[in-house]
Amino acid sequence: MARIDFYDGSSAHAHEARVFVQDGAIIIHANGHGYTIVASEVEPTLSTPNARRFIHLPHHMALEFHDNADAEHLLDELNAAHLKPMRWFDKHYRSWSFISSAFAVFVVLIAAIYLFVLPAASDAIAQRLPADSLNIMSQSVITELESSGYVKASTLSATRQAELLAKFNALKKPDTSVPFTLHFFSAPDIGPNAFALPSGDVVLLDELVNVANSDAQILGVLSHELGHVAHRHTMRNIVQSGIVSFAVSAWLDDYGNTLLNLGASTILSQKYSRDFEREADDYAIKMMKMNNLSPAELADLFVLMEKQQTESNSNTTESEESSIIDLLQSHPPTPERIATLRAAAQTK
Ligand SMILES: [Zn+2]
């Protein structure tokens, strides 16, 4: 057995000690005194390759082991239940397999937070934001769209606008409490599109109205947008993409501005997830069927939008393209979505 030093808690002086275990307690003989320490009051440090191992005792007393094997032997004999997890950790924490599994757990944890906790938190926050904040944010987005020249006044006649609005208002809605205000704008650079703001303000572009073959197609797109509003998708996107930077800004005491900027920038560059698009399509299918409109109309419009999009893409310059594509990507009409809409048209 190598040397073991005892510190009595009142002086920094080390006393060579004789240490053994008896009846579940550590017995220490040092400096002419005897000490009995019960197992529950024993606190070993972790073992490290380059430093001596200590066992801390009550009243600032401590044992210092010149050889860790002696400490291990003593702790084995003591066999204290409360030290089992710590001793297990001590035996493994420097091994590669432990470090790599700890790293794997860490990665899985971060992934789980990103995939499950963040969306759920965004959803919960988005559902609880007061209508006022949604209105302020949505208004700032419309203002920004206009002042930046993204959108211009609609060229549709007042009669045509009123006709479309009346047709949409006349439709039965799956949920009458969902807010909805229709805005007509023109945006030749953006092309055929429509998008929903968190407040229920829906922007319908002339280009979409013009590319549509029937009003039923336009009503289908508006039903789809109402689905985004009903599920608060835009708000969930904003909250989710902004949760981190918002936290930082809130900490820096600047969150009023951040919320507005975040709202505008996220909506302008937003890409709804596949799940969100599917939910909005499902909403549109339900609503169209309630009103004896065929969901296939929406599928047809998606095909027309896509066709127009491909044509206009080949006519735009590189620099124009990036800003335009962002908005259009809010509604990627995948073959899967088109097939779902057509299939829904076949069933009652
Ligand atoms: Zn959509």
C-alpha cells in the first residue's frame, strides 16, 4: 500500500494515515487520533491520470491517495450504494467508447430538439400570439412589399375584384372563426402566386388570376391559403426560424424591431414544409367539396402555375431570379400533391 495522507480540516498539514474499512465505515488513524467516517459521508473525486485522488470527508477533512489503486480498493470494500453511479462513471468516462456514445447521445438530443421540440414550441407560441401582434406584423409586411416595389396596385377592375371576393365570401368554410381579408396586387416579377399572412390577410396576385382557366381554380387557391391561415403556418415558420435570433435580441432588449423585421423577411423568403402544404391542400379539398367544387381544379391550376413559372424563369436574369424564386417556392406543386388533389376529386 502506497502512502495515504490525511488532512484534519483545521490545518493544511498532511499527516500520514493508516486507513481501513470496518462495519461499513472508514477508520482513519493519523497524528495520534482515530476517526470513524460512515460510508454516506464519503465523497471521492474522479480519478485522473496526472493528479492524486482525494476522498472528501465531513468537516473539511480529506484523504489523499498517492496510488489510485488504494483508493479503489478502499471504495470496493466500503461498497457504498450512493457511490455506485459515480464509480461507474469514473471507470468509463475517459474511454473512447464512452466519449463516442456520449457524443452520439448529444447529437441525437440536438436532432430531437430541432425536429420535435422546436416545431412543437413554435406551434404552441404561434397559437397563443395575440391577434394584435399578428395584424401589426402582417401590415408591416404588406407595407414593405409595396414600398420595396415587390408588388404594385392591381390592374384588375374593381368589378372583377368585387366578383372574386363575393364568390369567395359565399363559400361555406370548414371553420368560420378563421380570419380572412383579400388583397389584390400585381407583381409581374413574381408571377402567378398567392400567399397568406398570419393575420388572415391573403395576397392574390393578378398574374395568378390571369393564368387561371376558371374562377373555381382561384377559389381553390384561396381555400388553400385559408388552410395556411387556419393552421397558422406562416406564424409557425416565423417563430421557428426566429426563435434563436429572437431570444438573442430579446436579451439585447431590441425585440420589437426584430419581430417586425423577422416577420417581413421570413414571409418574403418562406418555404412552407411539405407537411404544411399537405395540411393546406387537405383544408382546400375539404372546403372545395363542401361547396361542390372539384379539387381537381386546384391541381389544374398548380400545373398552369408551374408551366408559367418555367417559362418566366427562362426569361429572367440571374440577379432577378433569386428574389423571385424565393416567393414562388412557397408553393412547390409537387406531382405527389397534384395526384392527391386529383384522387380526392374522385371520392365523395
Ligand atoms: Zn401553400
